[in-house]
Amino acid sequence: MAIFSRLTVKAGMLIGGLCLSLAVQAEVGLGITKSSQLINSEQIETPYYTLPTSAMRKVNGLIAAEYNLFLAGQLTRSTWQMIPGLSAQIAYDKALEELTGANANVLYQCHGRLCGSSNQWANQVFGESRLYGLDNKQSYAALKQDTPKGPIYYALYSTQRGNKKVYLHLEMLQQ
């Protein structure tokens, strides 16, 4: 009986986790990504998350964002390769429009070289090397959405690589 009870509890936890994962993925779904290829998606509990709220700059010999929010919570991150012919700016604009239409407020945004080094955004901030693209073809926004369950923070990034492939990356942190 004890074995059956443990199995029932573990199955319930697995099903509950799967339902939560699907619910979060449904929240993150952006209309602009429907025809695009999902390259990477993961969901993790993170005790320490850094949300940049400024451009990448060289400070004391290190390239990093000067201003950040330090958060903790359930992180869902997704990267899409956009359909050919869709520019990084259009992908970014449409995704930002959807997020702000859902009452997310922009905390910070930048475009092109004003964001700093694409290499730093791709590798240091997002840990996704395929996001390394042309500095003048990148856009970034940090957003906050107040919900009854608590705030949700978003990091939205788009870029175009030298091979003309366009990527859109979204990170969502539910506190």
C-alpha cells in the first residue's frame, strides 16, 4: 500500500509539473512566433536571475550592463528562428506590441549599437551563442507585468546574424 501511495504522489507531482509547464508555455506564446521554428525552450527555478536594464558598457575593464534587477523565481526561456524574410526589427516590434498589449510595461529598451555588444548579450546575458549577430541589427527590452499572482518580468531580444538568419529570444520570470 505504501508503494502505491508513493507512486500516486509522484505521478501527481509529475502531472502537476507538466500542467504548470504547459500553462507557462501558453503564456509565453507570441503570435509572431507561430510560423517560426522553436530552437530552444527550457523552464527552471532560479534563485538568482539578472535582468539588464541598461546597455552593455565597459565598466572597470569588464563589459556588462551598468544597471540590473536581481530577481528569483520560475524562469521560462525560448528562442525562435524566424521565418525567412522577416526582419529582426519587425519580429521585435510585433513581440513587444503583444507584450505591452498584455499590460507589460517597458522598463528599458534599446536598438542597434546603442545596446552595446551583441556578443555580450548572446553569451553573457542569455547563454545562447546563436543569438550573436550584427550589433546594428539587435533590439532588447526589459518589461514588467503586474498580475494577481505577482509580477512577471520579461527580457525580449532580437538579432540578425551575418548569414541573414533572424532570431527572437524571450525570457519570462514569474516571481
